[in-house]
Amino acid sequence: MQLTQGSVSAAFTSARPTARCDALFRWLALEQSLLTHPRPLALIVEKLAGTLDVDVAFVGETVEDAPETVRTLAWWKDGRHVENVEYGAAGTPCALALHGRAACYPENVTELFPRVGLRADGMQAYAAHPLVSTSGDPLGLVAVVSRTSFADPPLIRRVLRDLAPRLAGEIERVRLEESRRVGLLWELSEAQQREERLLDSLRERDTALREVHHRVKNNLQVVSSLLALQADSSSDPVIVRLLSGARTRVSTIALIHTTLCQNPTASTVDMNRFLQNLVDNVRRTFADLTSGVTVQARLDPLTLPLRWATPCGLLISELLTNAFKHAFADARKGTIDIRLSVQGDEVTIVVRDDGRGLPNDAALAEGGGIGLPLIRLLATRQLRGALSIDRTGGTAFTVRFSPLSQPATS
């Protein structure tokens, strides 16, 4: 279904700005047309313009051989989609976003665009946020422009920030598909093409499964953004802490599906690669609090199907997060050692820290929280393994399970 500003309901347009923003992210999570539409970015920028009440909204990607040039992928202006163009961003606020910095000019922005026709259009306000790949490389930007000053610049910056991962995911998907298409055309000989036809059915199934993982990852990122918006709107530190914990767990599951999208096969997870990315993500989350903590990871090669990889990833994320939050809460320096070993059909996970140590079970029970109960549930119920805790010289959690000898709990 093609969406236009005229089709936006009166209830949506008359709602408070924050309510409209919440509605935007709910729409991103639930709108079925985004799954099948040939140009989902066009639908998103149209909705974005209506949400923020701006005259222009667009998504652009960087041109490979000209990094200061933007190629628009979806462009909504004055109530309609317009033809995509390329333009030079050097010397303009767009260049800030292309170099990884958010830009927001609530008024009098025309003087900053000497070579772009904003002045002729009477544009006054501009905001943009960088789009970055899952590996940290710049992809482009999402921007909004208005003929009037922005009424709520912080809200606009927050919406662009939380929308950016979803848009970056769409660009990555398109680029990946194009890269595969070009690569196949280059490499396939006539004989390989005949063989390719015999494998079409299997490839279509794998592509469909990869697309499912990609969509799940995108929707989980939307859920993470919604949790972030809710946390931003709360002044209760307990609620903020609970929402942050939930967001970390959702992000871990999203990272699993990101790994599945990038794997040679879309049905198994390279746990070595996944855990290295997981450690980096958790470290960045707690960087301000634990700059003196060193993380050492010794990981045997291991590939797991999704039904095992998800509880295994959540378990390690929970153990690592708890170590950062509690073992080194007093800002002391120390080490977290992660060990993943495989012997026969048995997998052993050890997460050890030399921090201040884990309280006894009674103190833990009085402290509340779901950290340790969740760890026990993941280890014994989901992985059907054995959990042991060593409180000597810090804390060490050891989990042993055998994924090849039994089915995982769904």
C-alpha cells in the first residue's frame, strides 16, 4: 500500500510530537507493507516527514569512488516523492553526517549551503544523522529540512538517531544483494550457470531465511530504540536501569541475527565471530565506568544452530554484563577472562573475573533482580547444562552443555 501524507490519520497528525514519534517506531515494527514493498526507504522517509512536520526528508548513501558525494535513495519533498539525485556535500553540514557526526541547525541554515539550492526553496532548518554499517563503516545519512525553524530540535535529533540503525540495515541489505548479483555475473561460467539452475531452489530457501533474519534484526533494533525512548522519558533510576538491561538483552539477540545474515549459511552461528562482536558491544556500553578493566577471550572454533546460539549468547552477555556492573562497580582495575572450549560433544563456557566477588546466595536473594535467576534458567533449562560458581579470588561461572547429544528447549 502506497502511503502519502494525505493518508496519515488526523489522530496521528494532531497528536503530541512525542506521541507521533512513538507511533512512528510502532509503525516500523508492525507495518506489513515494509516487508514486501520494493522501496521500503520511500515509505519510511514519507512517514518521517509527517512525524516531524518537515518539508523534506531523505536518505542518501555515499558514492564509493567519491566519498564527499551523496546519492539519494529516497526523497520526500513538499508532499510527494521526487527523483533521486547526486550532490556534493563538501563544505556543507551534510559532510558532518558523512564523517560520523550528527548535525542540527534549527534556523538560518541557508548560509551554510552555498552550492545547494536551499536558499531558492526558502529552507531554514536542517538536521542529519550518520548511517553506519554493522562493522562501523560510513554508509550515508538521513536528513530532514524545513522552511520554518525546528520547534523541538532535541526530539528531532533523538528520532533521527534511533531511526538510523534501521535505515542503515536497509542500505546494507540492498548493497549486499547488488554485490552478490555482480559477483555471480562475473564468476559464473556457462557450465556453472547450468549448475546454478539446479541449485536455485536451495538458494531461494537460503535467501528467504536470510531475509527473515534481517527483518528480525531490524525489528529488534526498533524494539531497542523504543526502550531507549522510554528510558529517556523516565526520571526513575530503577526504571531506567531495568529498561537498559532489557535493551542489552534485545541487542544481544539482534546481534545473533546480524551474524546469521553475514554467515555463509543462514542457519548456523559462528560463535567465535559472534562472541568477539558481543564483547566489543558490551565493552562500549560500560566504557565510561570500567576503563581499567581488561577482557581476555580464548575461544575455540564453534558453530551452533540458532536454537542453541541464542541462549548461549544471552548467557555470556548476562555474565559479562554482570561482571562489568558488579565485580568492578567501585571502578577498580581488573580482568575478565572468557573461555569457550569444545571437547568432543561437550561445550564449556567459563567467565571469570578478579573483582570484588559475588555475595552469598542469601544476599543475592535479598538484592532482587533477574540477573542470576536468568543465568540459571539459560544454563540449566535452555542449554540443559550444568552450572557451577566459584567465589575464590573473584567470581567464576562455569557452564557445561552438550548441544550435539540433545535437542534444545524451544
